[in-house]
Amino acid sequence: MEMIKNELAQFRNYFETELHRNILSYWMKYGIEKDGHGFYGAVDLDGNPVLTAHKTSVLNARILWTFSAAAMLDGNQEYATVADKAYTVVTEDFEDKELGGYYMELTSDNKVANDTKHTYVQAFVIYSLCKYYELKPLDLVMQKIQNFFTLLEVKTKDPDHVGYRESFTRDWEIFGENRLADNNEPKSMNTHLHVLEALAALYKIWKDPKVELRLTELMNLFLDKIIRENGHFGIFFNEAFDETDTSLGICSFGHDIEGSWLLWKAAEILGNKDIQKKMRLSVVKMVDKIERVAVDKDGGLFLESTRFGSHVKTNKHWWQQAETLVGFMNAFQLTGDIKYWNTVKQTWNFIETYLIDHERGEWFTKLNRLGVPYLVEPIDDPSPYYRNDWKIDPWKCPYHNGRSMIEMVQRIDYWLVLNK
């Protein structure tokens, strides 16, 4: 027992140091506009802002969440100031004051560039506003959150089937061409995972019966429809939430491991004992499946598999590695099985050795199987959502790795207290 306590304390220091001295310090140095009131839409590998890059509500909401959570960790006022700035940007620049909701993209000079309203994006705004409210419990912030939830209930909840519709025009008409789906399927696991994440954050601060109902519905949706019998998530679904044929052979390892701990955290917040019992079994099964098929010998997590597992994409992206730490730590906390902690150590060694950019700061975006970073953006990049040659971009944010470090510090502290 003493050996594991000492290891946990040692690794806690690693995670805390990485959070403060690398991740957050990088974003404060390079992410904040020098001649503006917000944050750059993109920054290249050398820390130079890409002034032509659009700004996105996803990036800015994630900045808001990360710096709010970091400020709560140890009362750091500098982090709280960044969170204040991000709150202003999200609620003043991105919010549609006329029709409600939040725009997808702005130009670099804060003009609306894409007024699409994606449920995934709206969920991240609620998630971040709830964390900001935890930091600064102001009535104005709570009122904004409550009004926004009411709007999303009316506009995004599918009135005819379980779940949420994916995307809308500015005036909340269904927009079927901007879904988070490879073949434009009507519903996706990814959107619903982050709606669940947002509703759990909301229920944590506002015990409203309607929020409880919606969170319960989503938990059961994951148990009944989204988590496959084999322990992986289904990816894309039809209106009635049956998985589509084109989705059946795909496994997204990063979403599996991220979802494993997000689902358990939501179950804890919800407090429904029956759901907790079912979810605990599902979560451990998901992590065991990932351990078997997706964690490389060096601790890095593969990207995904296609064609029913016969084709594994062996690139290792930054966000999946961050989520692997938390997913396996969560399994260790649930079971007490040391094998999960050993995977945490192995994955951290991979991150520290290959993924962290020790010369220029932050983390590389993508590595090949051997840990070599991709630094050039090819025309046919198979992962178009984030670029190899940018350190910050609309999807590359401080949320995955920053949140991972925060979670690891808090979870280790909790474990050490319980096992004095």
C-alpha cells in the first residue's frame, strides 16, 4: 500500500507541474490576443498567431471551462481573469442575442462567419457556463444558464424520438448537412456524449426535475442503445436511434475511453442507484475492451479501428492520450485493480516522452505509432478537424489535456484521503 501511495503522490506532482508550467502557461502566453479582447483562432507550431484563422465557439467555450476549472483548483487569480475574459467572449461575441444560441464561427475580427447552430456546440457552451458558475456563482450567470437550457429543450430535443437533433440554421430550422456524421446520419454518439456531459454539469449546480429527467433519459440511452454489447460505443444512428449499417464496423477508441469516465461521473452526479449499478459494469467492460485492443505496448492509444476491428489506425492523437489517463484512473478507483494504475503510468510515460513539445511548449497534435509528430499538413490528411502544423486551432484546445491534468490531481487527492 505504501508503494502505491508514494507512486500516486509522485505522479500527482507530474500532472500538477504539467498543468501549470506547460499547458496553461502556454495558453496564457500564446493564446490571448495582443491587439484584441479575446483569443486567437489558431497559432502555429512556433507560437505565431494565424491571423486569418476563424474563431470558433467550441474553442472559446473550452477555454472558458479549462480556466474556470483551473482557477477552482488552487484559487489562482490569473486563471480566473482568463476565465472572465472567455466568459465575455462567449456571451458577447458568440451569442445570438436575437434568436438565441451560439454561432459556430466568427472571423478573426469578430464578424459572424458561420451562423449554424450545432447541438454539440451548444452543449459545450452550457458545460463551460456551468463550470464558470461554480467559480463565480452569480445570479446573472445562473439565469443565463437556465434560459439557455429552456431554449435547447424547445429547439434541439427530438419531439418524436429519443435523443437530440444535431444541427440547425440560425433561426433553428433543421439543417441536415452539418451533422457530426460520416454519411450525414441523423444522430451521433459524439453529440449525445457531450449533451450528457453538459446536463451532468448542469444538474450538479441546479437540481431541477426537468434536468434530472433529461439526464436520466440520456444515461439510459447510452446503456440501452449507444454502448454496444462488445463494450465499444456505436457511432452513428438513425432517427429512432438504431445504429446505421455504415457505423457498425467502426470503433472510436478515444471516445470509448473518454466516455467511460464521463458516464460514471454523470452517474455519480445523478445519484440514481440503479443506473449506477448498471453503469459501473458497463464502464469497467469498456475500459477492459480498450486495454485489450487499443492500448499499444508503449502506452499510447490508437486512433480507431474500421471494418469490424480488422483495420486499426495506429496514429496517436493528443486528446485520446489525455483521456486515456483519466479513463484508466477512473477504472482503478472503481475496482482497486492495480493493472489500471499501471496503464496510467505507461500512458503518462508515452505522453511525457513523445507527445509533450518540450522545446516550444504544449503538446503535439498527432503522432505516428512510433511517437514521431506530424508537423506538416498534407492535402489528404485523414483527420481534417485539427491540423498538424498548428499548436492551437478551432479543435486543438486546452480542454482535453488541461482537464486531464486537473482530473488526475483531484482523483489522486481523493484516493489518498480515502486510503490514509
